[in-house]
Amino acid sequence: MFELGLTSFAEAPPEPVGGKVISHGERLRNVIEEIVQADRVGLDVYGLGEHHRVDMAASAPAITLAAAASLTKRIRLSSAVIVLSSADPVRTFQDFATLDLISSGRAELLVGRGSFIESFPLFGYALEDYNELFAEKLDLLLTIRDNVRVTWSGEFRAPLDDQAVYPRPQQDPLPIWVGVGGTPASIVRAAKLGLHVALAIIGGDPVRFRPLANLYRRTLEESGFDPEEYPLAVHGLGHIAPTDEAAADDVYASFTANMNRIGRERGWSPMTREQFDWMRSPEGSLVLGDPETVAAKILRWKDILGIERFMLHTAGAVPHEKALWSIEQLGTTVSKIVRGTSG
């Protein structure tokens, strides 16, 4: 069955008008309530991403997800992503094995190289080792997943000599996904290792990701894996409201303010209203509108990419009550349309 879910970074930016800021504590409590709502309306997965910024409250996703585990019954609880390049694979595995035990086998671990760099100086790593760090730490993480006792050595971390890693998760093996932003080498690496992939689509027409989807399935087959057993997921920015224009009004100010704040850090040009409106068009990357518009866009992405899981990430900061309504619509109206068509 086609899976629907949500992702979040527990965003807590200043309001575009007035500059009021929600506290990190309130934002995290809202995240837990959103996970409970997602579980109640039958969504399949909720992913919380690791960030180390003042405008994002999720520096320790496993703790927040564990708090939600005791309040939910069936929804899968995932990172989205853990920045593995600057994390310790032993502790990461232990955190999500513990989450898996608390949730009775509902944890997933989505890892990636990360699109922000704050964690590298914070944990004492050099940014120029970005890719090598990820490759080495992914190797150790998979070694731990597959072995209780681990003997391993690498360049960036102290070696392990027949060390036992506990606790072990309820699921065997613990599901490990790789988040990919558009790099073919990352797709090939994940496929060769037989790992599930989640594509992060944050700009442009999603049709540009079709070669990556095809490359993933082709590499899986060449590596001895059955592509049918490796469903492809995507993460897309969006929001659901009673009308298309209401959805745009809900997110435009905060979304563009956030993109421009990040853009100043990275040398991007400021976002215009024309660009925003194109992004919410049928060909754009924003999954934004009323339930029928959102369902149509998800089905377009399914047709283009052959995805079997879609995760909606709120584009910008919206009031908590509107976020809960959006979640309800994703699990009810949108779900009926998408799953009724996709089987």
C-alpha cells in the first residue's frame, strides 16, 4: 500500500511580522501533538530531522520521538535525517534501538550527510571531510546493525575490538534509510549497500529526479537486490488548507522569510512571489493547496518517480491549529484519493 507521512525539523523561526518566537519547549510539545494526530488519522510515518540551529528545535530527534512513542500505537517513528557525518554511529544505533524497543518495533533510522554545516564544528569535525566521514560512519553503522560484537577500524573514529553493542532493537534488522538530495554518487552508494532511499525534493520540477530514481533501481538490480523490495520515498515541502489560496497565504510569509534567511547564508538571491507561485504550480516542488490539489500533485510524483512513500514537510511555520488540520486532511481526504488510485 502507498504510504503517507510527515517530516519536521521542529522549526521555530521568528514570525515574519513582529518577530515573535515560539520557545523550543513549546515547539517540541507541538511536535509530539502532531505525531499523535498523525497516528490518530492513520498516517504511516513521522520523521524528525536533526539540526543545531536556533530556528530549529530538533537537535536530539530520538528523545522527542521516544516521548511520542508512548502516546501512539501504530505510526512509524523515524529520523529525517540524522547527520551521520558528525554523529557517533554507536550512539546513533543505541538511540534508535532504544526507540525501537520503547515503540514495540516502530523505529526507522534515516541518515544523511546533511544540508547544514553547524554540526561539524560543534562535534569537532572538518567540513572538508564531509563525504569521507559519511562513508566511513555508514560502514560502521551497518556493521553494528548486522553484528552484536563489532571489530572495526577507520580513519576518523577510534577502532572497536570485539566490542558488544547493546541494546539490540526489536526489529531485526533495524530499518536504515539514506536521505539523498540529488547526488548520483549517493544514490549508487545506497543501492549497492541494499539500503532504502528517501529523495528530498525542495526545488524545481520533480521530473528532474526521474534519472536518479531509475539509477537507484538499476543499481539495485546490478548489485543483486530486487528493486520491488526497496520502495522509494520522497520528502516534499507543502501544506494543506481549505483552499489553494488559503494554503498559500498560510505559508508564503514564513516560507519566503526562512528561504531568504538561509539564502543569505549561502549566497542565494531573495525569493520573489513569482517564484513562489511557480513552485506551487502543478510542475513545481511545493505540495501546497486544498486536499484535492495536494493529492493530485502526490499522484503526479508517484507517476513520474514510481514512489511508494510520500512525506509532507510543512513549508514554513504555520499556527499549530492549522498544522493539525493539515495533518488530519493528509490522513483522511488526501489518503482516500491517493490510496484509492494507487491501490
